Amino acid sequence: MSQFTSPPQPQQPYAPGHEPGLRPARNGLGISALVLGIIGAVSGLIPFLFWLAGILGVIALVLGLAGRGRAKRGEASNKGVATFGAVLGLLALVLSVVGAVLTFKAVDDAVKDISKEVSGSSASAKPGAAADDKKGDAAEDAPASEDEPAAETLEGRDTAVYDDGVEVTVSSAAAYTPGAYAAGHTKGNRAYKVSVVIDNKSKEKFDSALVSVDARAGEDGVDAEQIFDGKVGEGFTGTVLPGKKITVQFAFDAPSDAKHLTVEVAPGFDWDASQWELKL
């Protein structure tokens, strides 16, 4: 009687088991913090993206701190990456605050400039000493007014008072003899000199470089050319501090038969020009 023997079974490959206590590293939080921190920091350098930098900075900071906690517990192996991501998140937050302040300030300045450009700065008349002497008792009998009317034309030594505290005064016209090498004077015409005074009674600095002074002569309003020599014609320059004045002398060339000289002074782009009618 024969004995039946089963064929040997093929040997299965050995599959080593996981060592107890070892788990795969969970580095996702640190990597995410690093990526979001980089994007947030870059966004903070771009104008008007401060809001994005703030959002990404908060998320990167939170994820970075959480990633460091995992690394301390041995659940992650990228403690340095998580730390750098948290630092970048904090940097993005700082840049977002700076960007917000700068953006709001720029918008506020732009709104103020537009408002000034639209409304302008109006001027009212303040009579000079000569005008006060001529008026005499008539000024005392006139009714008082809280708001002085805007002056279209002023006389010599009158002052144009602007609503922001800037005051402009033009003196009476005086005969002037240009130098031998003067420019702007035509033979046969007469030259006249005026002094323009700007008194900065406002609380801000005044840029006198933007002041323009022009003149017209005679009844026909012919342009009176400005005369330049070593004494007159340099124009306004520099900044006038609050409470300070600046005085510049101008000379203009007028026809010999001209009876009046109209001087127009514009303190700048944000101010209305004022005119003085001067007798020659």
C-alpha cells in the first residue's frame, strides 16, 4: 500500500513588519507654513496687497507654530522649516500693517489734493494803509460783515487774504531804470517796479517756487514783459515757514502812454489768482 505525499507549497516572500512605535513623519504643517509665509512676505512688498499679506501671515504663523509642536513631540522631522515658516508669517504681518498705513495715508493725501484742486483757495480783500486813509470816516459808517466779499481787483498795497492763512501784498508801481544789460526792456517804453510780499500765516510750510507773477499794461491789456537784470527778475524760491514772510521785486516793461499796470499773482496750483490795478 503506497503512501500519498502532497507536493511542497511554494515559499511566500518574507514581509518584514513595521517596528512597533515608529510612524511616518507628518511634515505637512511645516511645509505649508513655509510656502504661505513666502507668498505673504512677497505680497507685503506689493502696494495694495497688504490685506493678502495679513491673511497669509496669520495662517503661516499658526501653521508654523503647530509644526514646531509636532516636531517637539517627535511626529515631524522638519522643525527648522516650520520655524522659518512662522518667522516669515510674522514678517508678512508686519509688512501688512506698514502697507496698510502707507496706503491709507496716500489715499487720504490724494483726496485732500483733489478737494483742493476742485474747490481752490479763495481770497478776500484787505485794504492797505493808503486805501484806509482814502476811505476815512466812510469805513466807520459802513455796516460790519462777518464774511468779506472776494476781491476781483485790488489796489497798490492792498492784501489778498486766502482762507488758509496765506496773504499776498503788492506794492504800488514805481518808475524803474533797468540796467545796461537788462533783458525784457524795449527802447521807448517805460519800466516800473513792484514788490510782492507773501506772508505765511498758515500752520504749514509754503512752497514759494510755485508762485507766478504776470502783468498787463494799458487799456488794451497788452502783456507787460518782465525785466531781468542784476537787481530784479529772480522770482520766488525756497520754502516759507509758518509765521515768516518773503519779498521779491519785479519790474515790467509798459508802453509809454500806459496809465495802469495790472499785476496778477497766483500763489500756486491750489490758490486762486488775485489781481492788482496799479496807477502809473
